[in-house]
Amino acid sequence: MEKNKTGNYRWVICALLFLATTINYIDRQVIGLLKPHLEKEFSWTEVDYGRIVMTFALCYAVGYVVFGNLIDKIGTKIGYGVAVLLWSVAAVLHAVVRTTIGFGWVRGLLGLSEAGNFPAAVKTVTEWFPAKERALATGIFNSGTSIGAVVAPLLVPWVLGAYGWQEAFVITGAMGFVWLIFWWALYEKPSRHKKVTVEEYRYIHQDSAVTASASESIGWMRLLGMPQTWVFIVGKVFTDPIWWFFLFWLPSYFASAFQLDLTKPSLHLAIIYSATTIGSVGGGYFSSYLIKRGWTAVNARRLALSIVSVAVVPIIFARYATNIWVVVGIISLVAAAHQAWSTNIFTIVSDLVPKRSVSTVVGIGGMSGSLGATFFPLFVGWLLEHYKQLGDISAGYNILFVICGCAYFFAWIIIEILVRSIKSKARND
């Protein structure tokens, strides 16, 4: 973080965003870690589980639009608070359902409300940080997805073994209620916050003059006609399904391919998700460093995206690895690359669109990515069930790894085309 004589309350806000994102990902990942146990408890097939994940993804897509628009209208304090309250209630409700359909309903509510996290967090970063610090701040809060994914494989199996699967949902879901107390006590916009000094307020808004349209509100149809919006949409549509595959099927993959015991804390999964923290913060630091060295914000994000799109490709070769630690190393690299991608694709929104439309654009792009993630689990479930019946489920995972290895590179190519069209239009204007 850059040294300056201003206050540093903005980093307190960043810490709150990090904690909320961590809780968000703990809550959503519990079901993936309990999957082998719940399959026996409720006689689920891979297709049943795929439908449950699809329900979460579909409602998550709707939630992105609902909360993206809502937060731009009512502000981050209330909007974020409502989202966390609802998803915490939904997480706890998993403990009381007793049917597959019941799981579908509560997963839907969880998906709808958890979608509010990123529109609120990205908008908060846009309001609290100057352009040169946004990617780092985004990387820090986005690393909560990694920490949540690390904590869950360590916490959930322990709770499962000591108490039961219902308690795993209750204990993790209750974390959100604790966070709400701190959010309501500590958060306010910079212009109204008593802890923000005049110097820090000026530091936060040092580039406001550059963004002349910062106060301009843009309608949906106009936003959809802008290539700036499609940069984010493409970045999410191609990659969100991949990340959700890692979250919801990775534990099951290691259990089937390497007989990993998911009733015990998993060092292998903890290492993979720890690596994503490095990717998230490192990806944000890298583009912020380039900006401080004189690069434009957009070009700094573009270079970061190009590097991580190549770093994902090695997952294609995981099929040839027979040692579990080799696979852990490959997937750790890929998962870290995804988080570096995520950090920069979220941050580029604030570089390209007015502040008052940031949450809406994040909602549109997030909805688009979640729609892709809605149908991808159906394909994953069908593919794995097909190869399971053939007695070779690893072959199904190998096909999925090839898809993962290509998705980011294709997305980067399209983003480059869109950004060049934006620059060409700017020159002509």
C-alpha cells in the first residue's frame, strides 16, 4: 500500500469487504464438502446434485441483477446489509430441509442473496479508493473467496465428524450475523464518515476530475449497447462456470480419483485454495504497480489478463499426472490464475464506466456469468454420471479440464477486440 499522510480508514472498510466475501464463500462451499455424505443421506445422483447447483446458479444470476440495481439506488450500507442477512438465513435453513427439492429451494435463496456481495463490494471500492489502489483493494477483498475456500475444507469436515451435517450449515451460516454488527457500526460513505480526514477524502477522490461522467446515471439499454459493459460480460461468462466447477466438484474429484477422505480436514484442498489468495492479491498488486509506473489503468488490467489466461492452460495436462501432489500443484496454479483474472476483471469495470453505474454493470455481467454457470453444472453432472456408469469417471474430469484450460484464453481474445474498439472510437471522437 502506498505511504501517504492521509488517514487509512479506507483499509478498515476493505477489511470488512474481505470478511464478508470470506463468509460468502464458506457458506456456498459447505454443500460441496458434504456432497459424498449427502449423496448417501438423500440418495442423490450426479444429475441430482447438478440440478441443485444449477438452481443456485440461476438464482445467483437473478440476484446479481436485483442487487446490482438496488445497491446503485439505495447505497451500499443498506444494500450490503440486506444481502448478508438474507444469505445467512438461507445458509442456516439448509439444516432443516429433508428432501432434495428442499435443498433446491434453500440453495435458490442462498444464490439470490449471495449475489449481492460483489456488486456491493466493487461499488464500495470504487467509492473509497482512487484508481491506482482499486485493483489492490479488490484483490484483497476478492482473496476472501480464497480464504473462505481454505477455511471450509478445514472447518466443515471437523464439524461433520464431531456434530453432524446439520450443524455444519448452522455454524457457518451464523458467521454472517456477527459480521452485520460490525458493518452497521463501522460503515458509512466517505463524505459522511467521521473517521475520514479531509486529506484522506481528497486522496480518495484525486482522479474524480478525470472521470467527468462520474455522477452520470446510465440506463440499462444504453449500458448494454456499450462495449465497456461487454468487456465485463465476456470476462464473466467464459470463466464463472470454471470457478464454480472448482468450488462444487473439486472435493468430489479428489475423492474419486485419489480416494481422498472428505470426513477429515483436507490439506490438499487447503493448499489449492491458499494459492488462490496469492493470485487474488498478487493480480491486484501487479496491475496497481504498473499504474504507479505510468501505465494507464486499462492497459495494466489488459496485461494482467493476458498473463493469467496463459497460466490456466496447464490444467489440460492434469490428466497425465498420477501423483496427487502433482495435480495439487497444477490446480493450485490454475486456481491462483483465476483469482488474478477475477480481481482485474472486476476492477476494469471502475476504469471504464461511471461510478454511479458500477454496481449495475457488475450486476449485468455477474448475471451473465451466472447464467453460464447455471447450465454448465447440468453438463458437468450429465458428463460425470455418464462416465461413472462406464466405470471411468476420471475420463469425464479430463474433458472438463480441457474446457477449463481453453476458456480464459478465448475470453481474453474477445476482450482485446472490445477494448481496441473502445480506443478506436475514443480516437475518432
